[in-house]
Amino acid sequence: MTRPRPTMRHVAERAGVSLKTVSRVINDEPNVAPSTAERVNAAIAELGFRRNDLARSLRHGRSSATLGLVIEDVANPFYSAISQAVESVARSRGFMVIAGSCGEDPERERELVQALLRRRVDALVLVPAAASHDWLADEETPVVFLDRPPVGVDADAVLLDNAGGARAAVEHLLAYGHKRIAFVGDPEELFTAAGRVAGYRAALADAGIEPDPRLVRTGVRDPEHSQELVAELLELPKKIRPTALFTGNNRHTVGALRALRGHRRELALVGFDDFELADLLATPTTVVRHDSHRMGVEAARLAFDRLDGDDAEPRRIVLPTELVPRGSGEVPPP
């Protein structure tokens, strides 16, 4: 585990002075006793503290006035809402946003991040694709992780209650009498997918139901793949065929709806993520809804807090989810 990068707060504690005094010493301001400055500089040397020159330049009015944003796919409504939110907060501060999509490719992600840092963005908001970001451990530009937590680096993060939302979805289906509930979602290596699978399994376990591995389909690539997998589930022998389905995100739900369209066997369905027109379908789709716009707002605010001089320990904000019953999840077993 990477050792936390020392902050001004650590220096203040080591030297036995206030944060303001540390700031005055770092910025060569007057009215600091020589003995006090010596203690502060000794603490800086002992801890290996390095100031964030970009944040300092912002406070003194010299910055690029840009935020970098790296997401998975701007075409996904979830990420487009986040982009709009980050841009709105940035605009209110007189900043522009430079954004790029990495498509879950760790190499592409690293290329984008390094390109943004070369352009001296003042802060970075990142939906991580790589398994670890230890290569950012010594980076002084503030980085806020979004949707997935940092690994290998200490940084702020804004996350969803993935396990809680999944649990609520499955408990809802259980309440309508379903016992054979299938799950279709992303690869479990992804943080969000792991949380949703965990919530799915926990809800079944609490109901005394052993999860059937034949009903769990992870590693879904896109809506077309989801459609194929749901079609396969519909053709399973009657004794193991699911009567209900929980989908791991909006794209998987769309694929499931295509597979269910006109099919002779009706499945109860709850999807994680809301999506456009979900409430206008012939049978409106029951979903686990969350506020992706708020995620972007919180991430941008954390970034600006750092640029404004906040040196507190990294923060983790976990936003709640909400089950929205609309009809598709309220179908009893046949």
C-alpha cells in the first residue's frame, strides 16, 4: 500500500504550529519567528512534504483555469450527465473542462491523463479503468476519483451505494414471490459490478436462497451481449429457468428488454440505473435510480476544495440509491 503523501496538516502537527503558520513559511510571508520557521522547515524535510505549486498558482491568480475529466464513454447517459455536472460547476468558477473517453482501456486512460497533465490542468476528475493508479502517487495535481475508488494512491472519491442498491432490487423481487432471480452484469473485476453482485447474493442469502451460478451472467460487454445472455436464460429448462431478472446497469437493461420483447415467457425485471423513456414503455421499467448529476457536482466541488487550499485527509463520499417501482418489477412468478 502506498504511504499517504504528507500534507500541510502533517507538517503543522509535526512542527507544533497552525496550518496558517505552515502556509506563511512555505510562501515566504513575513511575521514568522526564525525559530518557528526553522521548526516548520525541519518538519517539511523530515516528512518529505512537497507543496502543490498548481494549487498555489491558482490562489495567486495564475492557473490554466481548466479541469481534466476522463470517463468511460460520453455516449452513455450516466457519464454524459456527470460531464454536464462537472462542466456546470467549473463554469461557475470560470474554468473550462477538457474531457476524454477511455472506453475501459487502462492504456488509453493513462495516455489521456498524462496528456491532460502535460497541458497543466489544475485538477483532474477520473473514472478509473486501471486496476491501480500508483503511478499517480507522486502527482501534485489534485485528482478526484469518480464511481470507483482509488487503488495505489490516496485521493478523494465519490461513489454509489452499489451493494445497497442491488440488495434493494433483489429484495423487491423476493417480496413478489420470486426465488429464481438471475443477474446479468459487468465483469466482477469492476468495483461497481462487484458491489452489485455482492448485494444480489446477500439479499438471496438473507432469504435463505442459495444463489444458482447458472443464473449469474457477468462479463457483459454491451447491450447486444446482454440480449444474447437473457435470451439464453429464457431457454433454460423450466426447473431452473429464472422468473425474475436483475440487470447491472442501463445498457444491460436495454439488452434485456430487447430479449424480452414479444417473448412468450414473461420475466419480472429490475435494472440498476435509470434510463431515458424507461417510464414510457408498454410496461414501465422498475429501476434502482441514483443522481449521476450530483456525482459530478460532488466530484467537481472536491477538486475545487483542493485548489482552494483544503489539505485534509482524502474524503470518500458515498451517494444513496433509490428503488423506483414502475411495473416491470412487480410481476409475480408464473
